[in-house]
Amino acid sequence: MPGNKTNRSLISEYLSFDRIIAGESLKLVYWIGLGLIALIPFGAIGAGVGIAIKDFPAGILAAIVGIVIGFLIAAALVVLWRLLCEFFAAVFQISEDLRAWKASQDSDRDRDIFRR
């Protein structure tokens, strides 16, 4: 069965680290991280509402400040998370490029050996 052979070769590539799966799964990790970062503004809103209810007239200003700070922190974390994910994507791309370059160097060396 040709499909079975293909599946076994993919599994063996992953198990022997001939192929890196982190580059392929980076998008999933990025979206999971964004989902976790999105919880921060909801927490800030909840905390702001709690402060506003507890200390009613004076707590409203503190609640607004807390909510704004929560959204600013979340925005900064989104940018930092994107930069971190792009850094890892660049590292994985460099790894793949180096692997391809090494393979081309090996094939050139083998070709030169057979010419002699």
C-alpha cells in the first residue's frame, strides 16, 4: 500500500528529527497565545466592575484606569507575542535553509568524487 509507506516515512522523518514540526505548528501556538492574552482585558473589565461596585462613587475612576491599563498591557503583549513567534519562525527557516545548503554541498562533494 503506497499510502502506508508514505505515512511511515513521514513518521520516521519526525521521529528521527529529519523534519522539524515546530514551523508547521507555530500558527497553532500563535493563536493559542493570542487566546490567552485576550483573557487579560476580560480580567481587567471584571476587576474594574468589582472595584466600581465596591467603592461606588470613588471607585469608578479607579475602575476606568484599571480597564485602560489592562487593555494597554494586552496590546503590548500581542505585539511582543507576535515578535517572539516571528523570531522562532525565522530560526526554523534558517534551520531548514542550512539543512538544504548542507545537502547541496554533500551532493556537490559526491559528484566531484565520482569525476576523479
